[in-house]
Amino acid sequence: MTDRSTTRLLSGPSLAGAAEGLGSHTSRLGPLPRGIDSSSLVTELEASGLLGRGGAGFPVGRKWRALAERPTGRAVIVANGAEGEPASLKDRVLMAHRPHLVLDGAILAANAIDADEIVLYIGQEHKAAVESIGRAIDERRGGVRQPIRLVQAPIGYVAGEASAAVNYINTRDARPTTTPPRVSEHGVDGGPTLVQNVESLAYAALIVRFGAHWYRTAGRLESPGTALITVGGAAGEGGVREVELGITVGEIADAEATPPGRIQAVLLGGYFGTWASVRDVRQMPLDPAEMKRRGLTFGCGIVGLLPTGTCGVVATAGIMAYLAKESAGQCGPCVHGLRAIGDATGRLASGQAGASEVVDIERWASQIGGRGACHHPDGAIQLMTSAMNVFGDEFIQHARTGRCSVTGSRIAAA
Ligand SMILES: Cc1cc2nc3c(=O)[nH]c(=O)nc-3n(C[C@H](O)[C@H](O)[C@H](O)COP(=O)(O)O)c2cc1C
Ligand code: SF4
């Protein structure tokens, strides 16, 4: 058996190798404890302070309690491994290499809330993850009370949103549904449904084995535990890392062998996240609670390092064009508003727009928030607003002169 003091999500066999099979998984971590009553299990999770890793950071124990104490209804678990966020790799790496940890978490959740079905919802483009989880489900056949189903999520940013996932599982339409009723009340096949990110589930499977106290031995500040993050950009290759929460952004950059001065800004939390100037966040701990206080987002754990000499306006235009394209096309403010902002940002980036367009973007951004059936436009607006704060000078330079202050060059109209 493993040394629990050093065990975390990616402990075990090298990630350069194949997925960990059931034999290795069980001999390393021991079997999933049985016979723990639902109430003790949920209490342990609450005591751990584990926060959801799909983006919103909602306490996992609280979510399980709400479903465990539901008055009626046959419940379903959806393990969310859609991972449509272009800057994130962590869920596919976890599913591809530690599939049984994810399954353990889903089975545990199903037992805790007395669910009678488990659905693994995995982005169809994450081939290694789909294969690995498929094999792991086969290895578990006959040993699990609930049926386990693998549903491949369609490609798209919005397909991973909780109500879109449930809608796709029910009807093969991956557009979010207007809430209420929430999926926790009316989800897969109309039953109360727990939609939980795969990393959150994998961690729950470790916490039930080793305890809330063990979980809290990692984490330097307020938010306990470790987290899977995806580091991108700058000098190194980037990739998925497991870090102790509270590590500083500077330490993460240094670990990528990125010397000070090589980075100008950091994208925190992903395409739904926030840009921050590296000056402001180099010493900042990557701690969801602290980040929230500073108006920043941990999101799904993205730390994107924007190298010096790369234009933040151009980088933002690329993200906004993507997010506008990914609108699920059913709410006017989202469809038209994001397209207008994306187009205007694109024109600014290519030197084809003036100061009035900057004003337009600010006005549209203030009008769209909270007006979609899902939080897609809210995430996009948050990103856009942070870009205008962090790259304000570059936006003005692009608008006034058609020159880029970062590269110093005249912008060639597209
Ligand atoms: C547009 C959009 C896309 C999302 N995509 C994902 C996704 O790919 N994977 C995921 O786990 N959560 C995604 N979420 C968050 C889910 O709605 C949900 O909050 C999450 O799966 C719950 O798991 P957690 O509590 O463990 O974080 C997305 C949310 C939005 C608004
Ligand atoms: S807000 Fe946008 S992404 Fe969300 S359901 Fe409406 S159109 Fe689709």
C-alpha cells in the first residue's frame, strides 16, 4: 500500500505510461471503503473543505448533502469530463491515467446519495480518456451496484455546462436549458442529478480513504488540498501539474523555467477567467478564496503565461472570437452581444477600429451580463473586462494609432 502522506491525485505510475489498471490501483490505494453510512461520508467531505474543480468552486460536500437529503426521486450521477475549455488539459490527463480513481469517486457519490445510475460524460475529442474510462468500466463489471454508462460529449465549450450535459444525455441536444428547475431537482431522465467534475470526484475517492484531516495537510493558506492545473504559454511546453493550493504564480512560472521579464500577463482560470498583470500576481497565492477576494478566478485551474512581446489585444481577440462562436445560439444577448464584442475586438486587434469601438465594447459588456440561460456570456464578459483593465494602454494604442505598443509595429489590416 502507498504512503498516504505523499499520495495525491497523480501519485502512482508515471504519466508517460498507460492508464493505471484496477489491480495496480487497488494494491496502491486499497479498496474503496464499504459500509460507511451516507451521513458520515458527506460529513467527512464537508469537513475536508473540498471545492468543485469544474470552474465554479462550489463546496462538494454541500452539494452531496443537498441530494442525499432530497425528499424523493431516483437520482443519477454525472461525472463531468467534457472539458471543452481549450486551455485546459487536466481532466483528460486524469481520466486517461487514473480512470479508477474517477470511477471510485462516481461510485462513492452514487452510494452517498443513493443514486441508481452513473453516467461518465466525456468529451468525444479526448480519445485517450474515452478509451481508458471505457476499459476501466469493463474492469469493474459485476462489482458495482449501479449501471455505469459512458456518454461521449459533443465538441464545444458549452456542452460541459451542467444543464447542457444533462440535456445531451437525455435528448442528444447539448444546449443549456433554462433554469429552474435545476438539474439537482430535474436532471437525467427527470430524476435529481448530481453533476460533478471528474477531478472533484477523484479527490472525494481519496478523502474517503484517508480522511478530511489528511486532505487538509496540503494547502498553504485558506483553501486546503492540491489541485490539477494546466500551465500554458511562455517558454516551456507547459502541461498539467499537481500543485499545492497557495503556491504563488511566480513559483509556477519559475518551475516552467520562465525567467522574470519573460512574461507580461497571466490568464487565470481559463477562457471564463481573468487576465492579470504579472506585476500584480507574481507573489499572489493560487488559492481560490484569496483569488476571489482580489476579483480573480481559479476556475478550472488554468495558468496561461503570456510572453513579453505578445499582444494582449490580439490574444483577447482570439479568445473572444472563440467564445462568440461557442454561444449555443438560443439567447439574444449572448448570440448578438458576444458576436458584436468579438467582432469589435478583432477589428481593434487588426488596427481597423477606433476609440468609439472601445466605448461600444464597454457598453455592450455592461448590458450582457446575467442575461443568458447559462453563464456563458457572464464568463466571456468577465474575461473581456479584465483584458481592458490589464491591456488598457494597448487597446488605446491600437484604437488611436493602429500601432501595437507591445510589438512596436504597425498593424497590418487583416
Ligand atoms: C459554459 C460552461 C461550460 C462548462 N464546462 C464544464 C466542463 O467542461 N467540465 C466541468 O466539469 N464543468 C463545466 N462547467 C461547470 C458545470 O456547469 C458544473 O458547475 C460542474 O461540472 C460541477 O462540478 P464541480 O462542482 O465539481 O465543479 C461549465 C460551465 C459553463 C457555464
Ligand atoms: S447564454 Fe449563450 S451559451 Fe448559454 S444557453 Fe444562452 S445562447 Fe446558449
